Amino acid sequence: MTQPHWHQEQIENIFKRIDSGRDGLTAGEAAKRLHQYGPNELQAKKKKTPAMMLLDQFKDFMIIILIAAAVIAGVIGEMTDTFVIIAIVIANAIIGFVQEYRAERAMEALKRMASSAATVIREGTPKKISSGEIVPGDLVAIEAGVIVPADMRLVEAFQVRAEEAALTGESVPTEKTEKALQDPTLSIGDRKNMLYKGTIIVNGRGLGVVIGTGMSTELGKIASMLQDEEETRTPLQKRLTVFGKKMAIAVLIICAIVFGMGLLRGEQPLLMLLTAISLAVAAIPEALPAVITVSLALGAKKMVKKNALMRKLPAVETLGSVTYICSDKTGTLTYNRMTVEEIYGNEKLLKSNDKAVAEYVNLMAGIALNNDSQEDAEGAEIGDPTEIALYRIAKEHGFDKKKLESEFPRVAEIPFDSDRKSMTTFHKWSDGAFIAFTKGAPEMVIEKANRAWADDGPVSLDKAELLRVNEEMASRGLRVLCIALKRWEELPGSYDPETVEQDLIVLGLVGMMDPPRDEAKDAVALCKAAGIIPVMITGDHPITAAAVARRIGILDENDSDTVLSGRELEDLSLEEFEKRVEHIRVYARVAPEQKLKIIKALQDKGQFVAMTGDGVNDAPALKRANIGIAMGITGTDVSKEAAHMILLDDNFSTIIKAVREGRKIYDNIRKFIKYLLTTNSGEIWTLFLAQLVGLPVPLLPIHILWVNLVTDSLPALALSVEPAEGDVMRRPPRNPKESIFAQGLGIQALWVGLFMAFLVLGVQFWGVRSALPEWQTMVFTVLCLTQLGNALAVRSEKESFFRQGPFSNKPLLGAVVLSFVLQLATIYVPFLNPIFKTQPLSMIQLVLCIGISSLVFFAVEAEKWVRRHW
């Protein structure tokens, strides 16, 4: 039943088109349509079962390699390895399952927005029914406090105002009318004669004819977009997939070479096959998924303390790749609270906090008295956001509405309507006369006025000057109201606005807006310093959006080419838009599907996009963005369920703290990947080269297992909590396409591993030549200790360990000391000797092992010295 231009149609034409009328539908016709169109509910696509979700966690390439390694280890009798790898795989699967299960609740949150009951007119009689039974053509009665149950065209509207912020991003309730609108390109926020499912009526009453239900509503379209939109894979997920494939190829090549060399040397084929398979198991960094998961979990826990709740674990490090932050304006960069900013009276423009404002006695009294907002029993302000802003500014300057009303009681009123764009209240004055205060759109009120209030009383009105001031205030993004008065000796016999609202005396102008958050300007500056481009996307008016953007630094003062409206965006072809998308900084009056278009266009240009938002209209874009960020306080359930991260304090600057943490986490992931690759590389080179030069097998399976479980895992875990390096927020975002081996990581893993093997095999060669019975224990010890030295050296890409200080990462120092003590235990605790096939070393032998092992630490430190100076 949806049709793009319902707002253009005359009411009678709509009734004809949908075969309805002012008496509503008959019961029989309603039942027929309910069968035809289905219930007025949001339909979820067929969900994955929990079992399917769990199985999906085992499809990752790295996980498949680990499962294969576990099977191979079991086949060759290394059951301990098998159990450890399976435990790691299951732990990762459980974490991934929990994340996905929570994400599937987005549709349930959307459903909760639907109202539970509605009043419809059927056969001329009001009837209360479940909102799920509403059908196209139904006539629905609406009043203040009602959640709109379906999309409808207004048939009657009496001072109707609807809160549509969750759908359009507009912070001020929209005034509604039943009159047809001519422009076919109006955005949702400008269709003043339409009501949309899930929005809230805050004032007035009316009737609407339903033109869309369930998935055919605007809310339903968003639900459909949310279902259809695939989440993008994080940079880490992509890198680990590539890494896993490269690792698998490398392992297969190494195994084939070892197997072939053994056959050429005349070894038994079965023995060489088992040796090659053992080497493959040793080469797989089985601790890597566990260490990454722990690192991300620790990072997520730390972010919560900084008011950033991570819903999806892999997204923790995605923040480090973000190049654009596309932020919703209302409630994200602003407070979502209308506030008086400027007041003009007696030819002076004052800031609202200027004490001189209190001297405008009549103006401030008018603001307080011509006002329908009030305080409840607990002191909370209730009413229209605009009127609350006026109520608040009057009270701040000593004009308390309750006190003034006791002195000057309201005796009559002419309510606001959208044609006059004004409202008037009558008050009994202290001298027995009556004062009428009129408040409304400046162009309407000024037209009806002939004088202005000055210090000495009424003076002639310069309408042109007052309209110029109004335009100047509006150009700064302010919503301007004009306040006027008229004295009556006695109340008029008729309250006809055409006669009563004439010959007014203008008291002044009041400019208000939803102001930027205090911390937003600093946060935007930090964004730019970190090489991240902030972009505002809002359903608000372009002038208002541009004004806020200039105040917080997203736009420069004279920058107008970088503002694009939703209508202009619609007129651009995809090719034209993609040419401009990287230069646009503000998007105004955009529809939900356009937000998605912006995100996709930026991603097509190779950008990594974070999207912030709090409304239902933001949910599809939040899900599509590389990282979606929802507001924890003002955010809807839908936006929170669709997001990767939730700001618990709704503070834009929290994003910057999270970006810093994300960059640090990725740096640390690179550090422990480098460490794990280096240690595994050392093991591979040792086993491979020993065969090449004709030495005995240097390490037994128990030694390899010990190295993998202790000296690999403990320091790697400790590297995950390494503090951030000094330049972490002074460098540009890393390229999302950057390989995990970038910046020399792969080369260093190879040469350091080769150097470790050189030292280990050197000790083996000397021990075998010297016929030392402890030679294998020394080889085992040197391999372990070289890795511990390497762990201390890889803490930074460039900075020296001595400059960092050993105590700046106490967990790592503790892990190294603990690993060293455990290694000594395998050598000197008697009952462990037969288990680990070791023999006690003399003090000289131990010191020799420590001295040789330390060469790896100094070699890596020397490489960092070269990096710093070159």
C-alpha cells in the first residue's frame, strides 16, 4: 500500500485510492485486509538456531588449521597438545557465539517500539484494538502521549506535534497539519501531514488514515535494511585469515622439505612422516587465537572504565583503523536539549547568560507567562522542548512562572496553530487592566506589530531592521521567536486572532538551539590531530547543522561547499557522489537509506568508517559501518543492539579515548604476533637446520610442548597489556589493507628466529663435540631463555627497553621471571627430570646458557637503535 507521494494527495483522493472514508472501515473489510496484508508487526527473517550460530564459529580459516593440528597431534600420540588446542578452539567459539546471539536481538528491540493498543474508527464508531490488527485504510484517533501505531496521512489535526527524533534526527517536535503539500521531494522530516510508526505524539489530537502497516512502514523499511545489511569483517579478522592461509602454505612447504630431506638421507619413511607432522604442529601458533581473545577482552574491560562498552569483541582493535567518524548531530554532538542562546531587545543583542537580560522585565515576564510548560512534583520540567527552554531561561533570570502566575493569572488564551504560527495568553494585570502576550514566528508577529518596547516605553517599529536581526540570528542556526504584548482595558468580546493579534508592541527576539556539547570541540580537534576526519550526518536543517559544525570545528568559518542536503544527495548519481564524498563534512536532512549510502560510498573509496547515532534511523548504518557507536543514555534499544560499541556517557570525546585504546591494542597484538612468530620460527629453524647439518634431533616432543605452553603463552599474554607508546595519537590511522607482516614484522620474525636457531645449534654442536651428557638440557634451556630475552626486546618497535624501564610493564616482567623459574624447576627439581628428559646443569653451564641467550635481546635492541637513527 505504500506510495511515495501520499503527502501530496488531497484527503478525498486518498480515501478513494485506498477504498476508505471518514466513517472508517467495516468489520468485514478490516478482517479481509488483515488477511491480505498481514498483522501490523515487524517481521523478522528466519533466525539462525543457536546450534547454527555455534557451528559458524568454526568456519574461520585459522580455527580450521588449529582443528587439523589437533587431529594430527592426536594421531601421532601427542594427546596433551590435542586437548590444549581443542580447549582454545572451544573457548573462542563460545565467545563468538555469545557476541552473535546478542546481535540477533536487534529485531526484538524494534518490535518493542510498537504500541500495544490503538483507537480506530470503524463503521463510524471508536473502537479500541490491538495495534497489530490495524490495516491500511483504517482511521486512527491520536492524542498526546500516544505512540503512532502505523504510517498515516493526517485527516484532522488540532495543534498536533510529534516527537520524531528517533526516526529523523530532528530534536524539536514537528508541527503537523492535514493540508496537502506540493513538493514531491520532501524528506520524511518535512512531510508535515504525515505520521510515522514508532514516533510519539507530544501535543494535540487528530485523525489519520493508515497508508502503511508492518514492514511497509518507514520503521519497517529500517527493519528490513537492518536484516539485509551484512556486517563488515574487522581488519583483524581479514588479516588473520590471510595470515592463516600463508601460515598453512609455509607449514606444508616446510613439512615437504623435511620429509624429502629425510628420505634422501636414507631415513625410514614412517619416521620422517611423523617428524614432519610434529614439526607442523610445532609451527602452528596455537596460543595466538587465545592470546588475541584475552587481549581484546582486557581491552574491552579497560574501555568500560572509560565509558565505552564494546558489544562485539573483534571491533576493539578496529578503532585503530578508523579514518572517518560519521556522527549524528542530535544527542551525540549536541545535548538534545533546546537552550536559549541569544536575546534581542531594546536594539541590543545579548547572550542568554548576560545579567543585563534581567532588565528586559516585560520581555522576560512574557516568556514566563506565555508558556505551557511546568514542573512536576519532583521538580522535573515537562512540556514542549521549546517552551521548556523559555521556562528555564526566565527562571534563571529571576522570572519564576509559578510566582508570576499567582500575581498575573492567565484568564484566557488563543492556542498555537500552524497557520498563524503564534499563540496568545491574556493575564490580569496589577492595575486592573489586562495584558496579552503573543509569542510566535518573527515574520508573522512583526507583521502584526506597529511599535517596539524601549527603555521609556513604546516607540515606532523599524520592521526592516528587526527582520534583519532575525535573519542574522537564524543564520547562526538559531530558532528565533518573537515576543510581543498588547494592553487591554477589558477582555475582548471575541478571541478571533485576526482582530485580537493586531497593533502589537514587540518586546524582543529570543534565539535558541540544541547546543553543542562542551567537550565536542576538543574531541573534534583531537580527531583531526589523530588523522581522523569527523563528518556530521543529521536529519536537521542545513543551516542549523552547518552552524553547529562550525562551532565545534567540523567546518571552517567560510566553508560552505562541504555541506550537502539529502535532496542534493538524491539528485547525485553514485559516480558523481563518490567523486565528492571525501570532501563533504556535513550532511543535512538525510533519510536513513541515505546514511547507509554515505557509509558505503566512503567504504568504496577505501575509508574505514565509524558511525555514531542514537535513533532508530541510525541502526542500519551502525550495523554497516566498520564500527557502529550507539549512545548509552539517549540511544534507542534498536541502535544499541545494532552497534559494535556503546558510549555509556553519550560523550563524543569518549570515542577518542576508545580510538587511543584501540590503536594501543593493535600495536600490542602486533607485538605478541611478532613474539609468537619469532619463537615458532626459532623452533622450526632449529629442527630444520639440525637435520640439514646432520646433528641429532635437538628437541624432544615434551620440550616443544613446554616451549609452546609456557615460554610462548605467558609473555605473549603479558605483552597484551603493554602501555601505549608516546606517538599513538600523533600518527595517522593505519591502512586497513596493511598486512599483519607490514613494517618489517615478517622479516624480523625470520631473522631473529634464525639467530635463535644459530645460537641453539651452536650450543648443541659444542655439547655433542664435547660429549656432554647434558647437551640436550642446555639446548632446551637456551631456546627457552632466548625467547624470554626476545619478549623484553619486542615491547616497542623503536624505543629502547632501557628507556621504557623494566617496571613499565610489570605483568611482562613477572611472566619472564615466572617462566625463568619454571624452566629452572624442569632442570633442578628431581622428580621433573624424568618427565622433561633433563639433567641438572652446573653453575658454569647455566651461566653460559644465560649469557648466550641474552645475545638475542641485545641483537633486537641493536636493530631498534638502527631504526631510531635511520
